Amino acid sequence: MKKTFPLILLSLSLAACGGKSEDTAANDAASGKAPKPTFKVKYIDEQAMAGLDLGTAQEGETKEGKKQRTYPINGIEGGVINLIGKHPTDLEVISGQCMEKNEKGVSAGWSANGVCHTAFAKMVDNIAQDGGKLTDYLISHAALQPYTEGKSGYAAVQNGRYILEIDSEGMFYFRRRHY
């Protein structure tokens, strides 16, 4: 019984997780799906805004009393990027909202090289290595390209301490995880 108990426990734990013990990235690659990219952080500070076409910042505070600077994204109504944290050289969160509209004023996702796509891609390139890969993965998995009205999507990548996430409504966050 002492020798079979560990085997039974292993079998039960594999059954509980679907019996998959191989690396998920290897499984995705073998099935033809692009594996979830990994990333290294360059900056989580005001350098994230370098080269972006933004308006003048408005300063304020979050509900929790943290310092917040909000930049409008030029060329898109309602598009913003927020820098949140006590120190501009060590932010807690970079968040934003951006959604392009069609001629009827209905959400149209993020067209390739459009205002939202360009701003997000530049920001990701400023904050993380392999920004192009991250941007392509996140935008496609969040259902922003191609965009289908009413279709819900969400994508996230993380490296342990930081998470970069985006959804089909054009909301995005780059934040430090709190443990």
C-alpha cells in the first residue's frame, strides 16, 4: 500500500488537471496555435509615453488616493492613457482606453496602423522587449483585429511580477502584480 499510494495520488492529480503534464507552449506550437509570448520589462515609468501622439496631461488622483496623469490620445475621441503611481519613475499601472468607430459611430475595433493600434504598439514597444510580438498576440486574442461587434475577447501575458492585458472594448492595462 505504501508504494501504490504515491502512484494513486499522481494519477488523481493528473486526472484533475486533464492529464496534461507537457509544456503548454509546446502543445500550442504543435497544434499550430501561436504560443503565448513571454516578455522582459524595459520600463514602467513615464518613458512608456515616449513617441506617442498624446495631448496635454491632466493630473488628479484615483479613488485610492494615488497620483494619476491622464493623457488624451490625439486623433481618437475618448481615447486616453493613464499613468498611476506615487512616482513617475516607478509607476504601479499604465492603463488606457481606445476604440475606433465606423462611419455610423459604432465600435470598429483597431484597424492595422490605425490610431489605437499605433498608440498601443508604440507603448508596448516602450515598456517591453519583443513589443511587436506582444502587440500582435494581444490584439488578435482580444478580438480587436479582426473585430466583430458584440464578440467578447480578452488576452493577457505575464512574466511573474508584471501583467499586460487587453480586452475587446479597447481597455488595456500594464501593471505590477501585488502578492
